[in-house]
Amino acid sequence: MARRRSITLDQEYRVLSLYKDGMAIKEIMKDTEIKSEQTIYRILDSNGVPRRPKVNGVETILQIKVQGV
């Protein structure tokens, strides 16, 4: 069985910083070389960082533009 890879404190701080700066989860995964979205969310949750609302496709984006947000 494969050994679980440990996340370093530097990676954890980087995740928190990038997320707070508005970077997307997929981009954070690439930047930090963390291969699991769940791991990213676990880091955010354990540090009390609220999750951003998800944008659901073109319809939501068009609604935002119409509302002038």
C-alpha cells in the first residue's frame, strides 16, 4: 500500500495565501503540487477559511453581468 504524502507547512501557508488572493482551487493544486481538491478544502476548513460561492456555468455569469455586479 502506498504511503500517504505529508503536506508541508510551507504548502499549507501557500494554499491559504493563494485562496485568500482569489486563486481557483485547480490552480492552487498546480502551484502547490497537491493532487487532491479534498486536501485543499481540508486545509481551508481546518484553518477556518470560509469557502467562496461556486459559479455554475454561463447562466450564472450572465446573471452577474445583467445585475451589474
